[in-house]
Amino acid sequence: MIALIAAAPALPLHKAGKYVAGAYIVFVALLLIYVTIMAVRLARAERELTELGHELANRQAGEPQDRELEPVP
């Protein structure tokens, strides 16, 4: 299978080859930026959930809170 793919001729792109390569590079860069943004958002959400979990555990144990909660409008 690999030998068949390696033996297949490349498409003749002539002058368009650099534009196709540029388009792929831009696509991969945008994909990496998107994945990075989603990872940052996920980490922030996990951190907030952990803080809320600790706060809830402190309330149930009757311990004083570290900070006051702001009322939700």
C-alpha cells in the first residue's frame, strides 16, 4: 500500500503549487490557534469548577468562606 502511494505521480501544479502549500499552512495555523483557544477555555472552566467544588465542600463542612460571593443578577 505504501509503495503504491510512493510510486503515484504528484499532481502537476506548476505555478499554483506555492499557493496550495500556503493555503495548507494557513489552514493548519488556524486549526492550531483554534485548538489552543479551546484548551485555554477548558482549563479555565476546570479551574472554576474546582474552586466552586472546594467552596461547596467548605460550606457543607461549616467552615468560613475565603471570599464573599457576589449575588447573581
